[in-house]
Amino acid sequence: MNRKRIIAKHSPVLTKIDPRAPLSVGNGDFGFVVDFTGLQTFPDTYITPLNTLSNWGWHSTGGKDRYRLKDTAMQTFDNGKYPLFPEKKEEAYHWLRQNPHRIPLGQLGFRFTDQNNQVISQHQVKPIRQELDMWTGVIKSKFAVENEQVFVQTACDPKTDTIAVTIESELLKQGRIGIELAFPSPEVSDREWENAISLVWKETGHFSKQIETSSSSSLIERKMDDSYYLTKLDWKGFKGKLVKVGQHVFQLNPDATSSFSFTMCFAESEPEDKDVDQVFQANDEYWSMFWQEGGFVSFEGSKDRRAEELERRVILSQYLTAIHSAGSLPPQETGFMYNSWFGKFHLEMHWWHGAHFPLWNRVHLLNRSMDWYMETLPEAIALAESQGYRGARWPKMVAKEGKQTPSPIAPGLIWQQPHILSLAELCYQANPTMETLKLYKELVIQTAEFMVSFARFDRERNNYQLGPGLIPAQECHAMEESLNPTFELEYWYEGLNIVIRWMHRLGEEVPKEWIDVRDQLTSSPVENGVYLAHQNCNKTFQEKNYDHPSMVGALGVLSGERIDRSHMLATLKKVQATWNWESAWGWDFPMCAMTATYLGEKELAIEFLLMDQVKNTYLVNGHNYQHDALTAYLPGNGGLLIAIARMIATNGFPEGWRVRAEQIANWIP
């Protein structure tokens, strides 16, 4: 396949402002979101915030030790074993929800002036053409300022948090283009994340100071509470001057010239010294290798008119997940576009963000974030011990340090537990060596130990059960009522299967309890031939037909060894016909497509992937739109790539589709 041609066909081209779909560059640990000027000049025009975020930049208001979990009032049941964090309006609760949060590192934009040195408004700046060249990872922006054209190229270094920018315009000669770097407050603006996605511009509570300045560079120091970082602007080879024009605003004024280039680097300690040419060359080499060595698929020549749109979504999702979901931490659901849930990440979503990387011959991109689990394993062990369990209990909503965030829902979710085993197994399948087994051995064992100790033995029924004291993946069920959820039961079975195989590969003895729990897990609840969300949910979608239809994931997301295919087909068709799809989320559509694929329902799989629903919208920039507070939702992009890989591996496309695939894994659960 001519990959470069196919990628070019789907590279986003904008000729007008799309307020929900700004473009972005990044490297997995850092991201930079731009408007139509190639920088962040007119943020007020966009519904999606124009942000600059990293995986290392975190801040806690008042310092990281201001409150701890023990400071939050808790309700419990079952003799205190299961902590419930009530949603109260108390200071400690909300502080722990909001902190730590990712730091908006800075907003970089142009300052245009007219011939009288008056600042030009956005209405005098017209977009002409902006393209994201995905093959090189460069955003190319053309626009006009009072009929004078400006051409900007924006790129990100693949290894450092460095942006490189080139500018060409006759306006530079006239001294009418300045570059302005402004530092927002690290504070969050509201207690609820949906209302706190915009940047806060407040002068107090943070400090910005030039500490080194030369004729071609300047180093700016940033402090806020116990957080600290540096920003370096470097315009080597050009003449210009950086001046402070506000308490947290700096302006770079190039000398008269028809072209100008500079880099901007953010760092915790010492910024990297890379010039513009180095960044563009490294960026070009990285993306060229990314596209040539990873998996690829094309649907060109298909009879189905929907094939072109599905191909576009697949290509763009590969680019976006490489930027926003492939770093040293599990990603937040909006990646580096902007902060959702205060910049924290949700571990039950990590599988949806990253499981596709091994399937698309890019296991190294998943390996990056797997290291975080090993680093925070002591926190997970301590959490399990505090509740009377063995092993490691992985929380739901966390920040970099791995501490559980208080929530009325988070302590009850459990489906993130076997995710660790599934992700480790994917890493092994992509690299089946003793080195891989030993690398994740302790992680796998400690996760399994919690899963085994969490299962309850019912002497009357002579089996192991899950719950109560949990919330299924379909989060609308009460913790104290939920018992034996279909998806979680099957995931417990499959997860323990994985860890037992893992021990056999290592040549080590498998604890008898692990085998007993796996073999004696109760079966998934069925009513009238349809799988239920959990055993006590006898509504069968009559009242609980919203949020995630997680019961179908027991076959599709999972191998479903214990699932009855006829029952699951009836379940899937009932979900298709009766589910409240406006309440679903982006990954629910590929989840249902995977279930259809495993049931041999090829056309149904396509229908789910391309269902005409708002939350299955993929914007011009490729992001999976949910609503205006969630204009980017990367679990949807990742889920799409997982579904496509599994459909390819199982020959799961209907008649009339022409599928050409390269380097897609042929192994499935």
C-alpha cells in the first residue's frame, strides 16, 4: 500500500474556524493545541480550550499535603470494609477531587498590529488554509492579516517538550507581528470538572520571572505553591527581543525580516537546547517511522459508501492516540487537549486508550505507561490492605502519584483490576519472551491476589461471587445492591486464566486458591434469554437502558468462554433496539461492534461502528465528540482501533468490503 498517499488523503484541511476541532501536535508526554494561526492566538473563538499540557506538570492548591484522604468524612457498610465517599460540599472532599491537577503550562499566540501600532482584532485576521500533515506531524497554517498573508509551520519534538515554529510574512519586515507568551493560573475554576475546563487568568498565586536573557534566548521561571518549572524561548539565528509586558505575559518582538523561527521548551528543571531545524528533522523522522513500521489498513475499493469515513476515522485515531495516549502515564480521557476531571486519569479507561498499540505493532507505546503501574504498586497494595484485602487494588480516578480520588462511584468500580492482566498479556503476545514475563511478574501476581481475595465464597451455593460492594462498568447501579455483574464475572474468570498461564510460562507453581476461584465463579445472570447487568438488576433494560451496555462486553471485549452465544446475540439485539444511545459513551459503539464480530454478525458490527449518534461523532480533527464539555474523548478513538484489529483478525468485514491490512496482530483473546 502507498501509505503516504492514503494518509495525505485524510490529513485534516480547514478553510474556516471550527470551534470544536482545533488541531494538535505532541509526543505522548506533551501536547500543544493550536487555533487557525498555528499558535494559540484567539482562544476565545474556540469551544475546545487551546492548551499546553504535559505528563510531568502537576499542581496542588496550597501545596500537595494540604489534605489527605483521612481528612474526608466517609460512610461505610459491611463493618467498614467498603468505604463510600459521599458527595458532600466539604472543603477536604472537593480539594482532593481537584488536586493535584495538571498545570496549563502556557499559552503562546501572535500579536498583530496595524500601521499605527494598534492591536488588530480577530475580525481583521482571516483563515485561508490550515493542514495537519500527518505523515510529518507538522501543522501548516495560512491566514491573512489585513490582506497580508502569513504562513506558519508548527511541530513538536518527539522526545522533549519543545515546540518549533517558523513564520513567513512581509508583516515581519514592518514590525507588525509579535509573539506573546502568557501564563495562566494553575488554579481550577470550579468544583465540577465540566465547569472548570477553561483556563483561569489570575495574577495572584503564581510567579513568572525572566532569570536568563540573551540576544537570542530567554529563560522564564515559574512558581506556584510547591510546583516549579521553566520555559525557554530560543530564536537562534535571528534577532529579536523578549520583554515582560504584564505580570505573567512576555512578548517576543522579532527584528525586521521576512521570516522568523523559534523554539519554546518546557521542563521541570533544565530545558533542552534544540534549534528549529533539529526539531523539524526529528519530528519528520519520528512520524515517517511511526507510519511505516506500525500497522495499517485501507478500505479503498469497497462497495460500501461508508468505507471512506471509517478509513478516515482509523487513520486519524492512530495519529491522535500516538500524541495523547502513548506517554509515561495512563492518559486522561481528553489527552493533552485540555483538562477533564481536573487532568486526572481513569484506570478503567486505560485499556480503551492503549490496548490497540500491541495489536497495531506498536507495543512500545503501551510499554511506556505500564511502567507507571510498577512505580505505584506500593500505593495499590496499601489501598487493598486498608480494606482488608491481599494484593494490589487499583483505584479508578488518580493523578501521577497513584492515590485514590474521593468519589461516590470510584471506590466501587472493579473492572480496572483485570485490565492490568489483559494489558500485560497483550505486551507478552507482542513480545513473548521471559524478559516480558519477569518484567511484569510482580504486577500480575499482586493484581491476581486482590482479585482472589475480593471474591466471596457462598457456602450455600458452593461458588464464588462478586459483590455487593461494587459498581459495574454500567455506573448507574448502586454499590450496596450490585451482585455478580455479567461483565465483571467474565473478566474475573479471564483475568485469572491469564495469570495462571503466566505462572505456567514462568515455570512456577500456581496457588490452589487462584484455580479454585476461577473454576468456581458463579455464572453470569440471565433472564428471559438476555444477560443482565448484574444479578439483582431484574429490569432487563426497562429502566436501566442507559450509560454503558457493559453486559455485552463479556463477549467481544473478552473471549467469553463461559458465555452462551444465543443469549448474547439476543442481548446485543435488544441493546441495539432499546438502548438510550444519547446516554452512551464513545467506546460503547466499538464495544458492541466487537460483540457483533465475535457472534459472526458482520454487518451489525459495521452498523455499530458507524451508528449515527452524537457521541459517535468524529470531528474533522479526528476527535470523538461527546458534548461541548467533552469535545475530545480518546477512549472512543482507542476502542475503534481495537475493534478494527479484531475484525481484521477474524475476517469480520461483510461482503463488499475490500480490506487491505499490514502488520495487524492475528491473535485475539
